[in-house]
Amino acid sequence: MRELSPAYRFLLAGFLWSFGGNLVYFFLNFHLEALGFSRQAIGLAQAVVLLSGVAFALPLAYLIPRLGYLKSLYLSFFFAVGSGLLLGLGLWVFPSLAGYGLAGALLQGASAPLLAQLVPEGRRVAFFSLQAALTTMSGFFSTLLAGYLSDLLGARWVLLFALPFFFLGLPLVRGLPAGMGEGRPPRFLGRIRVWLRLLLPQVVIGFGAGLVIPFLNLFLKEKFGLTYGATGLVFALSSLATGAAMLLQPLLVQRLGRLGAIVFVQALSLPFLAALAWAPWLPLVTLALLIRGALMNAAGPVYAALVMDYLAEEERPGFFLLESALWSLLFALASALSGAVQGALGLRAFDLLFAATLALYALGIAFWPWAFAKASPPGAAPGGEGRGAP
């Protein structure tokens, strides 16, 4: 694999890690059900994964630039494998979920800044889109595998099959540039207001997502009586559609600009979210799920490439950790709230939850032009046009 360029080796490693991670993400709810957890406990479990990332965000914002991106990835691997093993065996479930959340936070803080170092600035949108597409398409294969394994072995043991994919990605990142690790202090002072402005649309959307997205597999299974395998197939197709949409994002950016592409695809997803919530026919709901996921998530790599231009090198890990922490905090709170509402109302709760998600998504999308209108790249005059102008 050493003949591959460092950027492509990193993308391939990310594909394998995402394969394992998507398997855990998709099947965690079913795994916890098999362990005897109530619906409210499952909501709290989702919250623990996310809140652990929030708790460690500030320490990691200082640690990652000193430790270096590559060592941070090694540390993420250690926590992911150890926590995944304990979780898969049903041991120390909540501490394992916290460790798995810490692994995700390390990966979140190191991945995007490292990829930005490995590729030329002019190719960032293309590479970030390719990375996101590979990550998402891995969900196609991992959810198919999860559905097959659950029908074969039962939902109790599926999560253990994520571990080999974590191990397979490790050799691919060996020898990559360490990145940072020079002891430079992150630059936070005077930049937090800019960061929060850039992050506001994301966190509003994150709260809306937390109300329904972690429970979509349970929603479809209960509403239409799907088997584990059929549910896995639906979400596998959703991952494939999202990955394909991400690959098309560079072409859309050429026509609409980066900010225009973000607003366009996310706004276009809203009618399909409504159809997913209230359409009575499974084929229409499946189609809505595919298109909604593809459009809403396709904006992610464009956003990552766009905000990179507004951040100095030493700011990037801290910014992406703060993004992850704020998203996770609101996503976790929404998940816990959603679990409580579902516990009280049952399947009828989803009418209320989907309506709230639609409203929050629309508000977050409306914030995008405002967020970038005032923000400035580091060193530029406030509101001025810099290299990060969308």
C-alpha cells in the first residue's frame, strides 16, 4: 500500500474505520435491545456516547496539536477497539460507550486537519467530498453485513464484527506525516465569536437531528414490521445514495459556489423528510429516506472545506472538536428527550418529533448565509473578502 499517496492511504484507512464504525452506529440500538435495555435507556446510551465527546473536547483541543494528528489517530484506535470489545461482549456497557465516544472525538479532531495538510488547497472540496463519500458508502456494506449477521447469529453479537475493520485500517496510516505536535498553543482568544457564528447552523440542525435520526431504524421496524435484515437493507441503500450525492458535490460547487451548494441541497431535503415521517407506504418512505439522507448529508464535506479557509492551522483541531462537542451535546440532549417522549407516547411520538425536526432543520438552513456573511479568515478585516469567501 506504500505506493499510494499519503492522502489516498488515509482515505482508504478512513473507509475501513468507517465500515466498523457504521456497523456499531447502525446496530447499537438493536444490540442494547438484545441486552434488555428499555427504550429510555437506549436514548440515554446514545447520549453517553455523544456527551463523552463533549466532556473531552476542551482537553483534546489542547492535546491534539501537541500530540500530533497521527498519534491522536493511534490513541483513537486504542479506545475504539477496547471499548468496542467490551461493548460487544455486554460488559461495562456505559463506560464502554463513553470510551467509544472519546475515540470518536479524537478522530474528529485529527482527521480533517490532517487531510487538509495532505492535499493542496485547491483540491480540498474534491478530497473532502471523496472522503465523505467513502465513509458514507462504507455504511452500505456494513449495514448489509449487520443485517445478515443479526439474522444468522442474533442481534446480541453483531458489534464484535466491527473490530477487524478497525485493525485493517491501522497499517495504512503508519508513516503518514505526524502533523503539528510542535508544542504551539492553539489560538482561541479573539476567535470564539467567529467560531460560534460558523457553528450556529450546524448545532441547530444537530438538535433537530437528535430527535429522530438515532431512532429511524426503530421507527421503520415498528411502523412497517420490518425484519433486522430488511431494515439493514434500507439503511444500506441510504448510505449508497448519500455517498453518490457527495461525489457530485464538486460539480454543484462549480455552479453555485460552496455556500450556495450547502443551502441548496439541505433545503431540497426538507420535503423528503416530511414524506419519510408521514407517508403511509413503505416504498415511498424508503425513497424519501434515500433522497433525504443523500441531500442533507452531502453538504458536510463542502462545509468542512469551506470553514478550513477561515481557520489558522493551529485552530483547526479545536474548531472541529468544538463543532463535534456542540453537535454532540445538543444531539444527545435531543436523543434523551426523544427517548422519554417515545416511552410516554409510543409510535405516536414520532409525529411530534418529526415536526420539531423539520422546523429546526429549516431554521438552521436559514442561518447559513448569515453565518458566513460576517465571518472572516484569520488576519482579514471583519466582513472582508478573503481566500475563504464562499
